[in-house]
Amino acid sequence: MSNQTDADVIVIGAGPSGSYAAKLLHDQGVRVKLVEAKDRVGGRTWSTKTDAPGGPIDFGGQWIGETHVLLPELGAELGLQTVSSVKPGNDLFVFNGDVEVGEEDQVPTGASWAGELTRSFELLDEAGARLGWAAPWASAHVGELDSMTVAQWLEQNVQSSEVRLIHEVMVNILNGASTTEVSMAYWAYFVHQGEGIESLIGTRSGAQVAWFVGGMGQVTQLIADKLGHDVHLNWPVTRIEQDPTGVTVFSGERRLRARFAILAAPPSAGSRMIFDPPLPAKRAQLQARAPMGRLSKIQVRYDEPFWQERGLSGAAFECGDLAFWLFDGSKPTDSLATIVGFIGGKHLDVWHSMSPDEREKRFIEILVNNFGEKSRDVRYVHETDWTVQPWTGGAPVTFMPTGLLSSAGSALREPVDRLYFAGTEAAPMWSGYIEGALRAGKIAAGDVLARLA
């Protein structure tokens, strides 16, 4: 193989993680090629290029968390304006159509299940703390938790049907999979590295406190604009070859060669690629056995946020055969108000049995039950089903079945000779979030820079 290179580093995947890694390397004078299978940058972030009715829309990830560091810093560097996503008013908890009101991010006053919800959250956070975020696969507690699903853990620890339903919603949306599919070890680790369950589900603190005006997709697009001709779209990687002096990356008959490469994609993306020499067994198993979650994002726009007239924040846990997590997604710069709904995992499987028209009607009826008859006065509806998005095939994040975190979890972050791994799944903290994607990209870029020095 020729030692002539097209770049110092090839970054595979132009989502936030790969784009940020490429930017950091480029800023240090490193020759970079950023390749992407899709016809756009952004990965699991994706915003309208032209305004939808009422203002730009985020089809994918959009939130900035209270303790996130790199994402707000990067947004400021790129000239983006940040606005609060916190909404006043009471939240709703809906169990099989019965609506209960909780005041300002609190569970409903006098709810029979409130105490058990608190205790279950404490047990979940304690399980995550025992594993830690740095190397949960090495914890003395990982074997026991990795031998059971979340559903089995709930059966052992939760009696209240309402509390079980709330946990079902959280797992099915935050991991995109049923509690019967997800390892309890992976779920506990995921919760811990996101600073605890109340952080992950908070709407006034924690993981959801701000947005970028104009949409999250601007982040990767502005980086791509800076990289210019070094970004290659419609370039799905089919093969990665390593030798003592470099890495050759193929897309069919096309090829690029560099001294190092960063694979900034979920593990399952690697299962579509051929590696020569073959990857170590742990990494190969991780790529084969850790699927993407299943998630759909629905957005409905109205002339005004009429739910606020009833003292409601727009946030709701809709629990039942169909389960949603609802938010008020209205930005101050929008001319229409927005309700955002997420459905995932086993609930999305049921959702898929309906036609698009049936799904829209059903979702509107849920909003009517929650927020009143004005929910019928719709100006715009859009559903983004991430399970059918080319080259992504799911959202919001990879999940792990039983037995995988303990046996192959370390391969999430371990490089293989000249090949490094990024993507939000490789982050030590905030995996599954844009902040985690940036952290993983920064770590990978730093490790490669050290070897280039």
C-alpha cells in the first residue's frame, strides 16, 4: 500500500461528534477529510433549511442541558443565539387516559404512588452510582445487573402500576427500546452518566433547559461550511483497511487514505463495514449486538400556546398502550406555538401498525385529552420516524441487551491501532446527548493529535 495520503485524519460520520472532531483537528492545522453516508451533515440532529410554518423545526436532537459545557461554548463560537426552553405551568401525568396534574415539575399532590416513585428513582440512581460512568463494565456490581432486564428489575422493586408505567415511558423514549429488551446494567449506567434520572427527565433543570434559535442542525452545517471541500457527502464507508503506516477508507470503488481514522457513528453502523484486519472480538460483538433504539418525533403547531391559559406547561407523561413524552417546543422567535411528542420502543411498534392518517388523528385526540378542545385547531403536523432514516436507522441512542455491557462494553471507547471511536455512544458522560457527542469527538481528536505530534 502506498504511503501517499489524502489527509492526516479521515473522520467517518458528520454528526455532531465527527464534525466537532474534524473541526478541532482542522483548527490545529491537521489535514482532515470528513466523510458522510447521507446527503446532509448532522447525523441525529437535523433542522429545516427553510422555515416551516411558524419557524425552523428540529427533526432530531435539539436540547442543551443545564450542566452541558461544550455545546453552549461551541454554539457561542459559531455565533448561535441560545434561548431558554423552560416553560411555566403545571405538568401532566396521564395513566390510560386519566389525567393527573403535578405542580411545577412535581408529582400530583396526594398521589398514592408519589412516595414509591421517589423511592424507585433513588434505587435507580443508587444502582447507577455503584457502576460509575468511567468503566461500568469493570464494576463488581455489573454482573448481577447485566443478567437482568429493566423489566425484571422493576418487577422486583416496584409495586405501583403507575410508577411502572412512568419507568416504561422513560426507558422506551430515552433508550428507544422496551424494558424487556434493555439490560438493567446498561440502563443504570446510562442514567448515572446523565447525572441521574431527575436530570434526564427534568424540564426546568437537567438535560432540557435551552435551544439554539434557528435549530440545532446549524452546528454541523456551520462546521461543514468551514471545512468546505474536505466534506464528502453521499460517501457511505464500506471497508476500512489498516496497515503499519496508515488507514485506507473505501466507499465502493472510491478510496481515501490517511495516517489515522475516527469512526464517529453508533456501533451498529460499523456492522455494515468490512474491516481488514478484522476488529477485536469485543468490538465486533458490540457492533453486532448493540442496536439503535426506535423513536419517532411528532410536532404539532398552533396559533398560540393555549395550554398556558389552563396553567399548563405543555409537558406530560402519557402512559398506556401508547406512551408519549410531550413538551412545549415553542421558541420566542417562532410565530406559531409547538407541542413536541416522542414515542419509542414497544409503543412505537404499536404506532407502526397504524396508517399515517390514523397516527395523526390518534395523536391529536391525545392532545385534546390532555390540553382541551383547542388542540384540534392544528396549523401544521410533522412526524419524523427515525427508524426509517437512511444510514441512521433509529434513535435516540444505542441500547444494550443483557450480557453485553459486562462482556464488551469497554470496546465503546478503546481504539484499534490507528482507528479511533467517537459518536455519542463513546462518551464517558452524556452519552445519548449532543453534549456527549461533542465530548467523545473531543477525546478522539485529542488522542489522534497526540499520535500525530
